[in-house]
Amino acid sequence: MAEFGRASDDDDDGTENRQMLLNHAVPTVATRDWRLFNVVLLGLSFLFVFTAFQTCSMVEVSYAAFFALITV
């Protein structure tokens, strides 16, 4: 068993592991495109949700005002 901070017998200096982590940590062009697409899609989704919420709120207020006029 290797001590903390020292490389084990089968891993001389750990460069292979570091290189493998660096290669997997760098996003490729395809993953960057998907990330951008996800951000844009999320932004548009919030836009539609809050637009629908605002519209429904205005309809509810006008609906309540309309029936308040009729019942008076």
C-alpha cells in the first residue's frame, strides 16, 4: 500500500492519470454546442412560462372585474 502523496508501484509518476483527466475535462465542440443549445432552450422555456403566467393573471383580473360589474 502506498503512502499518501507517493505514487504506487504500478503508477510511476501519475502522468497517465493526469493526462486522462485533462483529456476528459476539456469539452469538445459537440458538447459546447449542446451546452449552448440547453441554455437557449431553458431561457426560451422560462420566457414562455412567465409570459403565460402574466397573461393568465391579466385574464383573471379582467374576468373578475367583468363579473363584478354584472352582479352589481
